[in-house]
Amino acid sequence: MSTRSVGAVTVTALRDARGPYVAWESAFPGASPRDWVLARSADPAAFGHDGRWLLDFRAFLVRSAAGVTLVDAGIGPAGAPAQGWAPVPGALPGALSALGVALSDVDTVVLTHLHSDHCGWAVTPSGEPMFPNARYVLHRDEVAWVTDPVASYVVRPLRAADVLQEVPGETVLSSLPSGERVTVIPTPGHTPGHQSVVVDGGGTQVVVTGDVLVHAVQLVAPSVSYVYEEDPGLARASRMALLARDAELATPHLTEPFVRARPAGTPAPRP
Ligand SMILES: [Zn+2]
């Protein structure tokens, strides 16, 4: 199932693409043989027959009476900055229209971070915001850190159109009279200004993680670093904090869009 409800808020997974990447063992060199056994059991489809990691590239749509928020914007069209390594073009615009969502319906775009597989559809190839009525929420540390080609392809057009909202930290995006809240929280480490989105309904919580965890091996062994984390120690701390929540996790790259770090209602494991 690709949708979860948190009270009156729905969170829907949108697949932009799926494809092979590097050998999994080279991406997570600190994982033990036992970690790989557990990871393979948690997400068997991530292990390609040729030794390569097979992954989804996914965004999430968060909808309620308070508005329509897109979390992340995929690998993008042909020619987008992810072209050198990801299977562009992605299918995100078609996935939105299949749900009956027009580009103009989206009022908020949260970019968890500015790696090229998370912001490809943020703008059009001609340099306009792809979502004409949206504000684009980025952590200010991410904007300060990013370099070309993403800085020119994504940040410059958003700034020129005056739709870039740089946040300094935890920020409430929307709330409903019935109590549900959608909040962006800083989860640095994978990149300096990485952020995640918490959909909180009081009793239930869904966290759209971004790349705090990128593979099932980091679900079964949260201390395992990914080679492309900018600050592995900080990334590990952010991952431990998210996995300690009694929440369902909405992840961009695991085969199943929604996973749990532990059974609902059980206490957090000690790291
Ligand atoms: Zn990613």
C-alpha cells in the first residue's frame, strides 16, 4: 500500500524511477556479514543479481485540508543534474497527474536536501519553478553548502522567482483544527542542511526521512554509514534519533515506501 493516513492528513508515495546503482558492499563498507543477512531479509529486492544495489527514487505527497505539500522532487527530466548516474527521465509528473494532482495544486515543496536525485523536478529545464504556486522550503545551511550544477540548475531559478523559503531549523508547515501538524525538522549529516518532515496526528506519526537512511542495512544496523554522507557521525546521530521514534518511516530509496524501525508501541532500542 502506498498511502498512509495520519488523522486527516494523507501521505502518498510517488515513484519517480527505479534502477541499479553501485555495488552495495562498496556503498556501506562498515556493514558486517550479519548486517547484510538481516538487510537482505528486510528488503530482498534491493539486492540485484549482478551485485549492484537496486533502488527506488521516490517523493511523497502530504495532503490535507491545509494544503498540498510535495516532499522531494526526484531525479528529474533528461538533462537534469542527476543524468550522469540516475535513470532519467523520472515519472513524477505522471504519478502526480494519475492522482488527479495538477502541478499548480502543490502549495509547498520541501526539499530534504540538494543531492541531484531529490530536486530534479523542482524546476523546468528552461529554469522556471515546476510548481507555479509553491513555496520551496530548504534549510539555510543546505543552500549555503550546495555547489554547481545543482546551485545553478535549482537554487538560482527559485531565488530569481522569489519562491525560496530558507528555514533556520524546526518549522511548522501546516496545522489543522483537529490537531494534526506537519513540521520540518533538521536531520543533518547526510548533507549539512538535511531535513525531514514529521506528520504528527497525536497518536500516530509518519516521518518522511529523506536520506537519513538510504538502504535497509541502515534500518537493521543504524550505526552503519553510507559512503556519501558528508558528516558520518552527525548522520548516525540523526538516524538514531529518527529510528527511536514510535513512527512509520517514509523513505525515498527502500523498495517498500513505508517501513517501521520497530513494532508499534515498543520501547526504543539502546544504540
Ligand atoms: Zn537520495
